[in-house]
Amino acid sequence: MDQSKTLLYFIKSLIKFWGALLFILIPSTSICHAQAYKFDFEYLGKVLERKNTHIWGASPIVGPDGKVHLFVAQWSTKTQNNFSGWYKDSEIGHYVAEKPEGPFTYLGKAVADLDTQFNAPHNPTIKQLDGKYVLTFIVNSDNKLSTQRIIMYVSDTLEGPWRPAKGAEKDGTILRKSNQITDWNYHAKLGVSNPTLIKKDDRYFLYVKSVIKKDPNKKSGAYTYGLAISNNLEGPYQYHSKAITRAGIEDAYAFEFENNVYLMSRDFGNLKGDHGGGLLWRSNDGLFFDESNIMRSFEALEHYVGKDALKNSQVYRGKISGRLERPQILFVDGKPAYIYLATGINDSKDHGSASHLFKLKPQALNE
């Protein structure tokens, strides 16, 4: 080997050495430690209510027209003596407004209640992925909560028509309670419910809730979230075998922000406060949300408006303090900007449950 070739070999070896060293060092400073956030809440007001109608779980998205579209679970206050219409009479309505605060105009039904085997479509979440609009929600059969399952509809426009996902059953059922004994929700008592969908590292993560029986011989269960994964947006989806959260979570909304995956949820186990508020869960891979990363997120409505503002409210669900449920986030320019929350009280006469709006303010955590 002549002198020039020896020098060239030495330079190449040196480059490989320093390249390998940088590969080891860089992830520890800039990749593995993504900036974590919490979110402050600024109350903006009640934004959606209807006479003689319960409004629940308003899921927002900015359309190509620049307007804010809401997909909302709704049902009559007249058909049931209690709040049970959510799983007996619910349908999904479509509303639109020029801005997040409204006022909102009703455009009509997005998904109708067909009774019997496709009963009471409820708890919708709208997302835009891969140039398509994806609407996930729950239905049951014959008013039986044990039959709850996940539906996925897809459309090229927010106005529809909506069609079942290609990998779903004929009616759009994309996921049922697992029939594999090794899966986390095999012993679930109320089927599978409350879906929320993200795209993560070119895969599709469908987060879902089940009420898990710790003892199959007992009626009680623990509210827990798990995950089903697909390489294709429209499925089919396969269960991740283990639960991704501890018990005590309800109504989770999944989103990715600054290289972390978050779940904004209800606090269903008094994990960080009372039963009326919410939690923020954080994960770097979306496959497990460690208990040490759980933070309190929002409080009951009373915390923001005061007791006097609620003293004349009709209570349809929960307490007069106005427990907030079904968090659904509006993204503006790719960032979480607003959050819609449902409450089971209302001070408007002859109006059912309503949707309230908060502005979200990301706050970087020092860890």
C-alpha cells in the first residue's frame, strides 16, 4: 500500500470513529430527552347548547374553509328520565362556526342512531390523517353496554359522505373487545369504548378504554386504557397485549406534541385530586404511560367560574360543581390551542348538558 493510500485509509478510519462517537453522544442530549410540557387552562365560556337536547363530547377540527367544525354526541332530554340516553338515543351532530368560541350553526346529523345492532353512536373524535378525515366513535347493540365497540368512518370531506374503514367490518366496526386470553382487556365487562387515534412513526395507534375486572368473579372493574396498532390507517388493527396506563383513567384524548405523546383525560381514580378534574399523561413512545409522569390538568367548572355562577344550574349528571368530561383538543397551526369539555349541568332553562371552551397555554417543564 503506497503512502497516499495509507493516508486515505487513516482519514476514513478517523471519520468512522468520530461518527460513531457522535451517534452515541447526540441522542443523549437532543433525541432521547424531548421537551416535556404541561398546559394551563383559560376559561372562555359555554359555547354549545341546544334546547331540550343534551350536548356531549364536542370534537373540533379546522376545515379547509378555515372554519371550526364540531362533531358532537347529542340526544333528546325528553326520551329518558335520566342521563341514560347516551347509550340509548345518542346520535352524532355536525356544527360549524367562524371561530372556536362560536356561535355554532347546526349542519345536521353526521351519524344517525339506527337502534338495535348499530345503537346510539356516541363519543366521537375527529382527526385528519393522510389527507382523509377519520371519525371514530362507539356504538352498542340493543342498549347493552357489554356490547360496546369501536366504529371507524372515513371521508374526503367533513360534510361526508362517510364510509366504513376498508379494514373494518361491514358496518364500520374496527375493534371489539379482545377474544385472546393473553390480551389486557379479555376480561372487560363493558366491551371497548372511547377511541382516540394518532399516527406515530408511520404506524397508527388507536387508544381505547375498557373496564377491567381484577377478579373475573366480581362485578366491579378498573377503568384502563390500552392500544391497538395498524400499519394502515383504515386497519385492520391488532391489540398491543398489555395495558398502556394504570387504572383511574377515562375519556382520554391522544395527541403528539414536541416528540412526546400525551393523553388528556378525566381523573377517574382520584389520582391527583378529586373526581371532578382531569389528568395529563406523557410517554416518549406512546406504548406506555408511566405513573411518575401523570400530572393534574383541569379542574371542575366551579374552579373557573365560582360557586355563585352555577348555583341555579340544572344538574343532569355529576354534581353542581360541574365535573368536566370528554376533553377534545383543537389544533391551530399544528399546535394544541383550545380544548372543548362537556359538563352535565346547565343554567340555561330547558337546555341539557353543554360544551365549554378553554384556551390551552403550553408551559415547558424543567426536568
